[in-house]
Amino acid sequence: MSVDNRPIYIRSGQKVNSQIRSWLLWTALFIVPAFLAFLVERQGFNMLDDGLWALGARVVAHGGLLYRDIFTVYGPAQYYALLPFFWIFGESVRTLVVFKAVVAGCSSILGFYVVRRYGAGRIGWLIPLGVLAIGPVSPRYVCAAAFAAFHAEVLWRTNRQFTNGLLLGIAWGCLSLFGLDMLVCGAIIVFAGHGFTRLLASNAFSFRDLRIAGMLVGLAGVFAIALLVAAATGTLTHAAWDTVVCPLAYSPHHVTLNFLESFFRPQGMNTAFSQVFTGEHLGPAWPGHVGLRVAAIQMIAGLVVAVPFLALIARRQAVDTRMGSLFALALSSWVVIMWRSDVAHIFAAFYGTLFVVVCLLGVVRLARIPVAVLGVVFLVASMVPLAGERLWLVTHANRSSLIQWDRPTAEIAMAKGRHETIERVLATLDAGNESPTIGWPAQPGLAFLSGQPLATRQVTLLAGSVRDEASVIADLHRSGPTQLVLGRAAGLTPGARSVDELAPSIWTYLRSNYFVELQIADGAEGFQVIRNAGRSGVDLESLPLERRLPGTSQLVKNAQTPPLSPGVVISQVFHVGGIDLRGIVLLVATTGTLPTEMDMEIEIEELFASGSTQSLAVFRSRVPLDQNAQPSHTSFSRHPPDSWQEDCPELVCHTGFRT
């Protein structure tokens, strides 16, 4: 037995110094990731995901109810988590950035604590590096990691089985409040965690009946409270549709992105700074930037897929058996990437996977140092290019292409062009500040920035998100918005690029009641501000075509289209829907000498089911060209026959040119 003969004041001083170092370490683990996340996330604004998040929290802050007053497939937890920050810091995008920064700090501390507890040792610093590389982790995935760690601790408690199971069930229920995907992830962590733990444990291990019973009681209790609150507030039907039916019945057919296709055809990976929503066109920051970025993301995706299988190897190592729950957390990440394998979801899945990899490397280094070194090098190589991107954004936060956006609901940095575009749109809306508005199809952030009330709960028009177009039309008729904002849907929904393709009935209603007041296109984004004709005393029939909303838009020219030449005829088949066929707008692009003129002939035919056609009308005109790309409007001099509009036949449009 050894005796410490040092004076008491020396031993006390060393203990105090150790505590100070510990506090400094934990403070740095929070502050550094949080500060860097704030500097990066304040650059730009994701109008869809972050816009919906901020808008939902604003609805709740003003006394509204989720699902009844706003559509969202996500659970209520993330909106109510943001709510206190809105109360303290105000309702702005910057407040959302502050919240993200806090979550980044918490995710760093949580990961470092868990992996150090389960044997990672000094290489636990890889967790903060991972948080820096992938950016602020969504609160849902941080809570999933915390649930896995809690499950690991509860699983080995032998006393008070029912109570421990009850606590586990309550935690699972709270995690499920983030959405249906987190309910599934929680189930994987609970049951697969039990299986992985049995695999790693050397002694007999069983999931006792009392613990299962308590867990089910706790889970049912949380669900019962949520259902009672929803029923009492009249949101039960909407909540069930938005968070359960819509994700299961509609989303898989429209938003699923195949993992293998994403992995081997990295269209979203080979764009530098693709997660930056400032509106800038940022090129590579260093030689080989794009190639390193693609390789890094593919390495991360490969780890996400491979790590659960490493449990077979971990069984032979002296790993902490509580790591079984972490393996289950990594397995639950499959739900994320198999659902949609874009860059954002791969990053989200990587957070849980990182826990297992770091713990395994910490254990392996004690026995096989070369293997551990190779593993650390591989992990660092997968994260450094991504961390380098974010550090570049931090060190170039004051670049000339960005300006500070001082609008009270923004308070962030934005590219000059995008700032001017959005401000032009919002300035048009500011004239009637109490008039409800909306930003369709994927710009709920516009409604948040404007600060105006919503014209309808349907704040997005992505494929499968519209339960009942008639109810949306009824909302618009009841709220009577003077103005609405329409954006682009390109790149969000396969095969759909506009509102008329996403929601035809709603588009017909808009065409019947609204006209174009302002049209802005800056290349990256395009917006139309449309005004209610009835409230403005405007006769739609008297407006020129460029002030009317088009009925059908089709892209004819593509990479395989030959250049136009005399005698070339372009044909399109389309349906006439709802209102009329008053004219055709044709975008003509040329690389020839300007100005010039050309003759254009448009013939409209009706297409029958048998395949035969009948000519309905022929229109000829002389088109002057003085720009490389300009629209040509052809208005029909007389109303088309009734069959053009009432029976909605399938029509063929033949367009011929002669220069």
C-alpha cells in the first residue's frame, strides 16, 4: 500500500488544476464548433427546409397550431425546441443560426463524452472534427445519438427492471416526436441494440419481460399524451396525415434517391460548396477541391454502409459491450441514406456512424497500433476536405460578393444578387402588410421573411404533399390574398418544374383569378408576384399574354435538338385544361446575326384516341428578333371553339419557321 507523502496543499492544487483543465476542455468542445457553425450558417438561407422550420416556429409563437395552420411532415419537437430562442433573440433567420450553433456545440460534447466513456481515449477529438466537417447536425439525429447512449446504460441495469424500461419507453416516445423516421430509428436502436449487445457480450444476456413491458408502457404513455393534445386542439386528422400517411404513401414515390445511383453518379457531390445557400457561384477553393470533395463524401457513405458489419470484428476485441447500442445507432443511419442519399442525408447518417468508428479505433489502438493509425488516417482524410470547405467560408466571411442583410427577419449574409432579387419581391408585398401571402412551390422562407400571415396551411407544393387541392383552393378563396409569390420547383421534384405540374387544379384557380404583377429571373432563381384581379378591378380577358399565367409549359429544346433551319417543324402534344387557349408564348434562341426576322406558322390540331388529327386553326406571323433569347407572343384573334376548353381535348401544336 502506497502512501502519498506530499503536502496537502500540493495535492489540492493539482486537483484544482485538473478540474480547471477539464472545464476548459469541455468549454472548448462546445464553443469552438458552435462559433464556427455560427460563422458558416449565417451565410445564406435555405428557403425550403430552414424556411419551413422557421415558419413553423413562428406560427407556434403567434398562437397557431402545427398541422392545422401549417403543413409539415416533421414532428413537433424541432419547432418547439426553436421556440424559446425566438422568444429570447427575436424571430429571424439569425436566431435559427444561433440555435443551429448551439446544437453543433451540444453534438460535439455528446459525442466526445460517449466515445471517451466507451474506450476511445485520446482520439475522441475526431468527434469535434467530424462535427466541423459535416456542419451542424439536425437536432433529431443528436437526440437519436443521446437515446442510443441512454439505451446502452439502461440495458445493463439489473435492478428496477420495469422502471428502467419505463424510462427507456418515455425517451423513445420523446424521440418519436421528431417524426416518423425517428420512431423507426428508435425501434432499431432498441431491438437491434439488444441483438448487437448479445453478440458482443461474453455472458448470457436477455431482454427481460419486465423491461419490455415498462418500455411499451412508457412509449404508449407519450403517444397517448400527444394524441390527447392533438384531439383537444383539433389537429389530430391533419397531424396523422402530415406525419404518417404522407411520408408512407406519397414521399417514397417522389423523394427517394437511390443510394447506389448517388454513390456512383455523384451529381450532388461534385459541386464545391453545394451546401451553401447564399446564391453565389463559388468555384473550387484549392487545386483538386472537387475531386477531394467527391472522394471524401464517397468514403463517408461507404463507412455508413460498412460500419454495422464491423460488429462481427468487434466481437473478437475487448470492446465495451455497451457499444452494441452504438452499432444499432449506426444501423439506424441506413434508414436515413436508403430513404434519400443526397449529401445532406449522408452527412446526417455519418454522425451516428462516427461514434462507432472512433470507439473501435480507440480499442484497436491498444493491440494493433498500425491498424488504428490507418483507420485514423482514413477517417481524417474523409473529413479534412469537408472541414476545409467550412474553414474557407469562415476565413472568407467578409468576401466582396456577400453583403449584410439587415431586414429584421433576416440579419444574415447573402449574395448581392440574391439579396436584391428577394428584396424586390418582398418590397412588392410590403405595400399590403396585413394581406396573407405564400411562397410556392418550395419557398416557405419567403413567407417567413415577409412577416405576413399565411394564405393557406399548404406552404409547400412538392409532389405528394397536397392532400386535397380543393381544400387549398378553399383556403385561398377564404383568406383572399391580394398577392402571392410563385417560385421554381426545378431540382426538387423529378419531372416537375412548376406549380402547374405539381398541382394542376390550384394552377387553374390561380390562372382564373390572378395576373402577373412582377416577374424576376436572375438565372439561379425566378419569382413571379401575382395579384388578385378581382380585388384590383382588372379584367383578365383584357390583359396581354405576358401578364397572364400560362396554362401549359413544355421544354422542347434539349441537347439532342438540331438547329432550326427553313422548313423545320416542331410539334408538341398538350392538354388544354380548365380555362382557355388564348395564345402561345414561344422562347426563341439564336446565335445568328441580329437583328433579323423570321416567318412563323402555328397550326393547332385536335388529337383523337385513334391517333388521327383534325386541324382547328392556323396562325401566321412575322417575328422580329433583336436578342439572343426572347419570347414571341402569339395571341389568337378570336375565341377558340368551345371544344378547346370545355372538353379539354389533347391538342397538337405544329410550329414551322422560315428565316
